[in-house]
Amino acid sequence: MIRPSYFLFLLLLFVLPLFRNSLANAQSIQYAQRFPKSRLYSLSPASLGLGNMDGTIAAFGDFNADKFTDIFTLGQDQKSITIYTWDHKNFSFSPLLHAPHIQHDSIINNIIPGDYNYDGHLDVLVMDEPNAQGEFKMKIYFGNGNDSFVTPALDIPSAKTTLPMVLDLNGDMKLDLLGYSWETGELSAWINTAQSNSTNQTTSIFDLTSASSYFDPTFTSRCRWASPHSNAFVDLDGDCLADVVMVCDTNGRQSMQIWSNQRENGFKLRQTLDLPSNIGPLAFADMDGDGSTDIVFTVCSDNAHCAIHTVYNQQMGLCSKLDDPNSVGQCRSPRQLCVADPDFQFDITTPNSENYTIFSLAPYLDQGETVLTLDRNFPGTMPVPLHPGDYNLDGYPDLLVTTTKKVILLQSVWCTAQQCTDAAIKSNKRTFSLVRNGAESLSKITSPRHATFFDIDEDGSLDILVLQDRTSRPSTQRTPRFLINNFFNDAFFMKGLVSNGAHPEGSSTKPYGVNYPGANFKFTVLDTSGTKRVHQVPQLPQTGYMSLHTPYCLFGLGRTNNYVEEMFAGVTRHQNQNYLFYEGVIPNSQLVFLPYQPENVADSSSWKVELYVQPADYIPWVLVSLVAAALLLGIVVGSLYWMEKREDEKERRKALHIINFDAL
């Protein structure tokens, strides 16, 4: 028989770990008490530690590499940068010591955090315009991994006419630049020559050269970048290797060039598209959940009639069970998602068709209201793009639209006969519906200038950040209005982060905060009906004009009763296997890919994957249930033990009264 003391000892060994988890999740209970209803909750800047913030939020990045996203703010003078780090314990931002942390001499136009010297620490590229001659000077402030910067900063050759874009041109995972050189005025490439683990840089780490080594000048000469542009570094042909999108301007008429990444052979022009008149900035997302990245933008006609245009990427999809297993090149098997489709294309010539849908915003805009595509109250050029993001975690990106009067949250829904053609409905294309219930606090924000998605406290839900204009005159002063996404969604999420492959020797911190553009995720999900879907999510597809993209990917899985069976993470490294296949991923978790490769390795076999499971709010209730069940079982065991002991006592007493008649 087990002794009671031994039973209690075993119970304590089983309960104490859960009790420790319940203490760790006490903040989750406070969170649920603070935000009890299914809706958006508006938080004041002071409640998040930003009451004294001077200027506007300009960029995101994990500066202290603690897996919590921090913010970079541009001061009211437009010459200073202050970094606010996220304090998970106090649920607020706090500025680093000795603010401001960057003091510039000229008006700053763009801030692009990234690891430019490839040492695993987050640096900051600052672009400014010192004069009206079209010169953009650039300077890099190198982070030392100790919440500060190395001095002095490094000047790099200037750009001209329009801001350059940050990308990886030569496939070495280092951040290069592409734009127009101030010296030559031609399309040029700033090739990163930094040595691995180089902490201090006293000489230039960029080799300025002609872009003709990567792009055919016959076609680039026909494309003069728009100013402002919405260029992108994103995978469009489906091989998990980022391609280049250039937005051109010819006498006020915009077009787009799509350059496919050919690895060592540079980039090849795949398609040139004439864009509609009065078009806004381009955005990129897998809008219909078919495993390919689509293009979405707004168009406002002269009579202020605005609409959202979605141009779908036409490429081979996921093979179904009925497809011929020998149909190579016609569809992708779930384990071959990173196979390029050389025949991919966009059809922008046939609006309101199967592969080009238009959603009118007229019923949702007031008289005189229009979509805001350019912030004219900002001193300088500041486009305002659409921001895709899956706020309800159903697996299909929704949209944040900034207008001249308010911010609109549009939910992705299936096409209907009232809004789409029969061909679009048959091919499972998407349209939008306005989110009204629970979004009242969003619609009450007046004078918005930019709205984007941002996961506060890294809890697996896309919250909303709205930069609100403080004055009616040109100024950088914007009030940050954060809205907590507390919608109760019966769905799972996945969060992914791909590092740049840097391997900081002798450092105790891992390169979580490097802001690596061009990575992408492809994964399959089995829904409750047994249908397998494939989705693609790009990481940091655009870096120009303070685009406010997050350095991570947060995407919904919808309702599923299974693991994520196939997960691909692609990088920009020029090799045949530029991706890592990972299977059996637990939903509601975060994956961090560290694609470090020694020089003698030519595939992804040396990559590392870290998985972090999101603790749930119901763990304390599991503890309570376990303790209650243990007490109930203890009472039952004690009662049975007492009853059995009483029966034994009765039997013993009866035995004492038995007379042995055989002995008489």
C-alpha cells in the first residue's frame, strides 16, 4: 500500500511545474481582465510609455535581440532618431539611455534598420536630403550589440533622384543597395563587401558599381524609377527566391517591371505591365491563399471614386489527390513548393475578370473623402501604402486602408455574385467586407496619416498602429495610437522569423534582430474539411520611404485539427537549395530560422530552427482542474480505504466469536 506521504510527494512533483507555468502566465490573466471583450481596444500613448515621444514612428526592429520588436522614432526636428525597446514585464516601451541615439545634420528621409556589416547586430541606415538638387546622402550607424552604436558612423556614396532600395543582389545574404548613383546618374548597385563578424568598420563596406552586371541595361534604360516608388524584393515565380519589382515613371505614366532572380546569372526581365492612372503604392501578399504572391493597390479616379484592385499571380498551384503523379511542371506537390514556374504572369489588361478583381470603396467613404496615398503634411515625400495582414487568422490577408478622414479595416471574404465575375467565384478568388462590429475605436481616430499592423507583446495577434496627425501644418509630429486586437478567433496562427545567416563569434546573443528582407515562407494547412491549402508569406518585401513593415511574418492557419505538415523557409542565397523544409510544426508557435552555413556547405543542412510555443491563457485553469481532480481522487481513495478498514475490523470481531466445535 502506498503511504500517504509518498502519494503527496508524487502529487507535488507533478503539480509544481504546472504551478510555475501558471505564475508565468499570470500576466496573461491580467491581459484577459484588461481586455475582456471581442473587439479592438485603443491604448493611449502614455499607457505604453510613449507619452513624451517626439516626432513619429519610422521603423521597426529588434534592436536588443530579445525577440520583442522595438520601434525607431524620428524626432520632430527630423534630424534625430530615438529607439524605444519593448518591456514585456511592464507592457510598455521605454527609451534607451542617452536619447536621442542618432543625431543627424540634415533632414532625414528614410530609416532602414538592418545588419549591414554582417555581425549579427542591428544597424541603422539613414538617408537624408541636404539640398534641393536631388542628392540623397546615406550614413550607417553600426550597432555593437550593447544597446548603443559604434562611433563614428560610416558614410557611403550618395544616391540621386529617388531613394534606393535594400536587397541582396549577389546572393551572399548581405544587404546591398540598388538605385541611381549621384556620381553617374545611372542605375547602380552598392555591393556589400563586409567581412563576416566584422564589428568595427572604418572604411566603406560597399563597392559602388553599375547595375548592368545584374540587370540588362537594354530594359533598365526604359525604366526610370518613380519618385516615390513602391519597389519590392519578393518572390513572384514561386521558387522561394526573392525577385525584383521596379515601378517606372514615363511622363507621368507608371509601369512595372518584374525581374526574376536567376541566381549567378543575375536577373531576367519576365514581364512589363502598364499600371492604371492615379494608382497608389503597390502592396504584395498571397490574397487568395494559393501559394503565390499577388499584387494589391488602390486607384482613385478624378471624381474621387476609389477602389481596391487585386491582380492575382497566375502560376501552377498545389497538386490535388486526383492529379496525375507524373504531371511534372503542371502543379506542385506538397514537398516541392519551392519549384519555379517560368510561365507565371499577371494580367492587368482585363479588369473585373478571373485574375483581376476590383472592390469599390464608394459605399464606405463620405462625401469628399478619398484614400490617402501620399502624406502631404510630412516634410518630404511620404507615400501611404495599403497594409495586408491576417487580423482574424483565417489564412487570408485582410487590409488596412488609410483615408483622409479615418482608417478602414477590410476583411477578406469569398467572392460573391454582386462583386465578382462567375469565373472569379469558380476559381475561389477573394473580395472584401468592412469590419464594423468591434472596430468602433478604430473608426473614431481622426486625421490618420498611416496605419499598419504590428504585434504588440508578440502574443500572436496582429494589432494595429495608427499614426495620427497632431497639427494641420507640415510636421513630423504624429501621435501613435495602438489598438489591441482582442477579437476572439477560432483559429490558429504561426509566426516566422528568418535571420540573415550571420554567426557572431563570441557573442552571447543570437542574431534575432537583423531585419533581413527577401525571405519568405511557404506552408500547407489541412482544414477541417480535409482540403489541403498552400500559402506564401513574404518577409520585409519593401524598405523604402518608411514603409513600416515588421521584420517578422505572422500569418493565420485558419481552423485546422492538424499540425502544419509542410513548411518551407526560403532565403536569398544563390544555391540550388536556398530553402529549408520543416514538417510537423505545432500551431500557435513561433519559428526562428538561423540559416548559418560554413564555407564548405552548399545546402541548408547546417541551418538551425528554434521553435517557441505560445503559452495559452487556460494553463492556470488546467492547474485548478488538476488540483481539484487530485483532491477528489484523494477523497475517494481515503473513503475506500476507511470503508475497507472498517470491514476488516468487522471480520476480525466475528472471528473472535466463532466456536471450534471440532475441538470439543
